[in-house]
Amino acid sequence: MNGRSLSEIAIYFLALSLVAIGGANVVIPEMHHQLVELRGWMSSTEFVSLVSLSQAAPGPNVLIVGLIGWKVAGISGALVATIAMCLPSSLLVFGFTHFWNRFKEAPWRAVVQAGLVSVTVGLVLASGYVLTREADHTWLAYGVTALAAFLSVKTRTHPLLLLAGAGLLGLTGYI
Amino acid sequence: MKAQDKSFFIAATGCYSACMDTSIDTTGNKQPPMTKGALFRCFFWMGVVSFGGVLPFARRALVEKERWLTADEFNEGLSLGQILPGPNVVNLSIMLGARFHGPLGSLLAFSGLMAAPFVILMLLASFYGAYGQVPAVQHIINGTAAASAGLVVAVGYNMLARQAKSWSTTGVSALSFLGCGVLAYPLLLVLGVLAPVSVFLAWRTRK
């Protein structure tokens, strides 16, 4: 832990909260760019390990920000990061629900939604691209990534099973 | 490590199957509103078992088991959660809580959903901090990191496959992938440029 101040953590995630349309996976490239490349909070390998941990554990993907907070400022950092990441978006959702229900039948509502989803699709794929680039340094690793993606799409294999299998394969030391 | 992995896995699949064989009603009848305690408990257990993504567990619990939402209301809530910032399921917990118990309901559903995963993750992270330098642990993490990258690719692929096929939607998705992924432009720039363009294109091609 290199002791980032809690206010620094809070400010970053309060701002990130309102741009995380589509959830935490969507802002993984942005977090990597800011926290690893610009601010140097952790190495790229450490970042990817945290992402991997958060994917292996139960719960919403947004908990990756709790892990980042934990990494740079311990348990209080984890709490501050998680609350900062969830509070603005949750307040917005709370208020927006009332507003949105007034336009249940409006045609523009479906139009806005369809437009935003197209952007989100590309952003999630970008997350997959960045994670693959950072995690995979051997051909076997690329193979594992491709196989996990393929099985996940084609067979409804439980993600935990894929992660456990890949972890055991990793034990060989060739990934 | 192998033994620990195995027991962890057995415990996890146990939770999973326990969740899967609950009695399920598919008639779509809605039950009366829930109590505050039931609201918290439902989201708490959802958090505990939701390895590999909350969404399937949320739908099972809210629509099929508790019947607090119809399937249409669930889709509606998710779509709304999609276009707003924040994770879909967290947003859904805020909306559902608010609908039955106001601000307190939102707080109960949200904290129920987050409590167990937060504690589990902190324990996992401490374990990783203590043993992260052990080569065997590092090797396992390398393996799971490769697989979890694949899982995110799969989510993206599934979203792409569900999207209506047209030059404009595929083009916008490709540009946002290029901007945020390959070119590493800031997210706000990509959203600020592409979101208005994409909504405009969707309006032009509306039925």
C-alpha cells in the first residue's frame, strides 16, 4: 500500500461514478489509463490481478473499485472508493426513476436507449480488449482467453468453473 | 493450494445448486409488496451466491421466486439501469427498493447486495496480499486473469449479438471499441462524441 489520501480516492471515484454508463466493466480501460499509466497508483500487473480477483468473487463488478481502494489505502480506502463510486449514480437513479416513469409511452425514450446501447456494446468489447492485452503474455494465455470466451458464449458453462479451470492450468506456470 | 481451491469450489457450487433448486413459479402472478426485512435478506443472499455475475441470480430471485417484479418490469428496470451510470444490478436494487419503501428501501436493497461480496473480497484481497508473491499463487492468478478477460469478451459479444444489426449501430459500436480500447482515448471524450451521434442515428432509423 502506498497510502493515497482518502480524499484523492473519493474525488476520483465520485467523478467516475457518473460516467460509468453500463457499469464498472465499461470504465476498466479508463481506470487503467488514469490509475496505472498517468497516476502510477499500481503496476499494470497488479491492476489486472485485482480485476481478476473481483471477477472470481461473488457480487457486482463494481466492487473492483473497492479492491483498488483497498490496494492504495487499506480497508478505509475500500469503503471510501465503493461508496464514492455508488453514491452519485444511485442518487441519480433514484431521482431519474420518478422522472422517467412519466414518459413511459414516449417514442423518444426507446430511441435514446437504443442509441446509448450501441456505444455501450463497443465499450464492453474495449474492456475485453484491454484486459486481454494486459493479462496475456504467452500463446497459451491467449488460448485460455479465447476458450473462456467461446465456452461462455456457446455453452452456459458457469464462469466459476472456467476461472477454476484456468487457475489450475495456470499452476503449470506456462500462462 | 489445490485442496483449498477444491473446497472453495465445492462450497461455491453448493451455494449455486442450493439457489437453483428453489421452487419456482412461472405463472407470472405478482405477490404483494415485501417487508423491509425480506427485501434486505433477498438482496443479501443474491450477493452471497452471485459468482460470475449477479444478473441471472437477480432475475431468478426477483421475478421467479419472490415475484416482486413481472418479467416485463424487470426488463424495463434493467434497460433503465443500462442507460444510467452505475452497474445495472446496483441500479435495479435502488429502483426496486425505492418503489416499495422509498429511500430507506433503496438503502436496504443496496447494502444487502453489497455487504457479503464486500467482506468476501476484502478477505480474498488480504489472502492475495499475504500470498501474492508465492509463485504458485501468482501462476493461478495469471490463469484466472486470462480467463476473466475472456469472460468480458463474451459479455461484449453477447451484447453485440443481441443488438439490432445495421450499419449505424455496428459502426457506432466499432468506433467506441476503437476509441476506448485500441486508441485509449478518455471515456468522456468517446461518450461525449458518440452518444449524441448514436442517438441521432437511432432517431433517423426509428420505425
